[in-house]
Amino acid sequence: MTNVPHLPLPSLKTPSLVIADSTERFPVRRIFCVGQNYADHAREMGSDPERQPPFFFTKPADAVVDSGLHLPFPTKTQNLHHEVELVIALGRGGVDVRPADAVSMIFGFAVGIDLTRRDLQAEAKKAGRPWDMAKGFDHSAPMGPLRRGIPPREGVIGLSIDGKARQAGDLSDMIWSVADIIAFLSTYVAVAAGDLIFTGTPAGVGPIQRGERVRGAIAGVEPVEVMFK
């Protein structure tokens, strides 16, 4: 019988996020993302924003990466896309949460980029298959520092590549409010402290090339900026 190596138990590190004006880091439990929460983006993706209830997909917690890094260009794609988003961090959770109670569950907010292997997503959609690998790959959730408190209901959200504007919108353009998103998500799963929720992206999503510097910004919060090798 072939000798089987006796491997030690793995020692795992909890993914975490920088907190602005603090030496502490926010531990990340899960990452949920809302699809097509801005009408113009829903239309550019071929959907009718008037008929769509919110839908969700996930990323692994360790997809989170800090702003300021040089990231390896993802494998298995020729069409990497950017999607700038307001991200909510929960400080406590619940099930079947009422929208009126949802805001009190928020620990803080940040700006993030939902990186998407668009070609893999298109292939999966065409074949009627899950598109987890189009969204949940390594380093697919760059984020700026987390700002404690409740996010603004309005304000500019945008993304630029090498200083040229690519996405521009306003938080007031969201179809589903932050409170509604938390409440709706809590009907599917028990949301909990440590959960992050990406709340959707405005129109203008598009490709990223190697060597480009990508910057996402929301008024009143530190930006996220990454570069691709």
C-alpha cells in the first residue's frame, strides 16, 4: 500500500477589510451581490428594470482585496469587466428583517469593484449553467477602506481607468434601496455580522486591459484603486 502523507490541519486566516481611521480590520464572513440594481445598467445588459425583483449571487469571502494593490490579471478570460458599487458591511444580522429595521444593522460602507469575467458569464448564460466562475474568482472584489456609519442615499458614484471616466451615476438611481436589499436578502438566508453586500452598478461597464489602473469612487468615502499586471 502506498504511504499516504499525514498532512497537518490547515491554519486559515479570516479575510478582512481595512476600516478607515482605525488600526482594526473588519472580518468578512460572506459576500453577496445584487444584480442589475440601476435601470441604465439593467438595460445595457438586455433586461427590463421595471419587471425585475432583486436577485443575488455570491463571491467567496477571500475575494476581498485592499485598495492600492497590483493584481494579477485573471486567468481564463479575454474580457475582464469592471463594475463599481456601493458596498454595505453588516454589524449584526437576522431573518425576515423589516426594511425599517435594516439600516440599524449596518456597520459601515465602502466602494468596491465587482470584477467579472464577462466572456465566461456569457458562455454560462447561453448554456443555462451557473456563472459562479465568472464572478467568484481570486481577487474579484477589490475594496476601499470601510467607513463606519450609514451610507448616503444620494451622491456621485463612478469609475475611471487611467484617469478617463468609464462609469458615472448617482446612488439615488438605485432601483432597490439599501434597506430593501438587506430585507429582501434576509428572506433567502440569515444575514449576519461580517456579511458584505455589493449593491449594484451604474451603466458603463466595460473591459479592463493589462497594465491599466482602475479607480472607483463614491462621494464621501475613500476610493478603491488597483492596477492589473
